[in-house]
Amino acid sequence: MDEKIKILYYVLWIAHPLLQAGIAIAMLRSNLHRKFMYFFAYVVTQILSFAIIFPAYLRHDYSAYFYLYWISNAINVFLGFKIIHEIFLDVFKPFHTLRDLGSVLFKWAGLVMLLVAGVVSVSSNSHEMAPWMLAILTTQRCVRIIQVGMVLFLLFFAHYLGVNCKQHSFGIALGLGGYAMMELVLIASWVGQHLGNTSMDLVNMAAYNSALITWFVYALVKSPARDAAATLLQPQRWEQSLTDIHHPLPADSLIPMFEGMVDRALSRTPVNAPLPSSGSATQANSAVAGEVVRVAGFDFSLPPRITSKT
């Protein structure tokens, strides 16, 4: 590696813990570490990982560096998935049913990722990487794809959910999704032999620094309140539909509604109406008995009146 490139490599790498320390301090001052616990744990874990891995790299202790790197990578994959779930819960906080459904889907998505990683690691015949390394890499790429999908989801549906682009959850998703997209592009370019290892590492670290700067800016800015405008009517209908599915009404619940409509129709008949003559009493009663009232698209026959015989 050229000396100038090596210096640039170290500068980009050392910038990671400095920016992460700034993010952690800003989150502590604004109490964001309580709202986004997994993201705060991720930032602190990254600082500790640098404090352990970087000295091992400088000492040329590549055996320790190798295992520390992969352990840190596995922890980051787990925290990255939990951060996505944390952002989802914050975005759907006003919609309890949608949030519960999303939590169930996230659990199944995590299980599917583990199964895919296990199948890939067992079925692969790679002689360059161990099966457990392939499992970590596969899970990491699955998480990266979900992170890209999360930021695209917020970009398209933020207006319907009342999420502002200045909110903290949007900023965290933007940093994660932007870095994940760049990493996937770099992996595809490296597999296609369009980039070398050195170029890929430099661009990857620069992209991660961009994500750190994004998080640092969002940690300093105060998040505005959610938009409670009429644009939330659509997700409220989603919420109500899922609630109706989760708590269905009983089968005979329509009967009281129809009875109420009939009672309201009968109550419209004037109480002090003049009584018919005795000669036409039978005809009047039969006319009333045969009267048909149409309410809400349904025809109801009114019962005959009972008159006093005194």
C-alpha cells in the first residue's frame, strides 16, 4: 500500500470513533439513548471495538485482529437488525395494531435470515472462508437489504404516517440505508472485479463516515412533533381494519342495529294523531298493518296498532 493511501486509510479509520463519541455525547445530552437504546448500544460497541481492534492491527497481530473483527461483525449484525425494529416501533408508535403486526413479522424475518444463513454456510463449498464466516456474511447482507428497504419505505410513506424528515428515526434510517446501499454496490463491484481491495476499503470507510456525520447532525437537531393532519386517515383505516380482524364482532351483532332502526322508524309516528271512526277502525288498522317502511335499503312491515276497547 502506498504511503499516502495508508495515511488516508488511517485518517478515515480514526475518524470513526471520534464521530461516534460525538454521537454518543449528543444522545446522552438529549436523552435519545433511552428512546433508541439499541442504536446507542451500537455506537458504544463500535467505539469499544475500535479500541480493541485498532491496536491489534498496529501490532500486526493478525490472528487476534481476525477473530476480534468477526466477533465485532456478528455483534453489529445483531444490533443492526434490532435498530431496524426500533425505528419501525418509533414510526408506527401511534398505531398499536400495525406495530404489533410488524413486531411479529420482524421475528419471522429474523428466523428466516438465520435459516438462510445456516443453509448457505452448510451447502457452500468455499475453501477460502469457514462456514461460520459465510453465515455471518449472509446474515449481514440480509440485514443490509432490509435497511435499504426501510429507508425506501420511509421515503415513500413518510407523508402518510406523519413522519417528518427531521425526526431522529428518519435520520437513523437514512444513515443506515445510505451506507447499506453503498456497501451492497461495492460488494457487487468487487465480485465483478471492477474494484480492488484497497479502493473498496477506502470507499467503504468514506461512506460509513458519511453515515456517522448524518447521525451526528440528527442527534444535535431537535426532532419536531409528528404531523397529525388529515393525511393520517389512511393509516388509521389500516389500523381499524386490522383491529376488526383481530377482534371480530359477534355474528348476531347486526340484530340490535336493525331493531334500533325499526324503533326509530316507529317513533316518527305522531302520538296525538286523531283516532279513526268506529266504522273505519278495521280499515285503518289494516292499512297501518300493511304499511311498509324502507330504512337503510331494507323494507320493514309495521305491526298493527292495538286500540282501546273502552
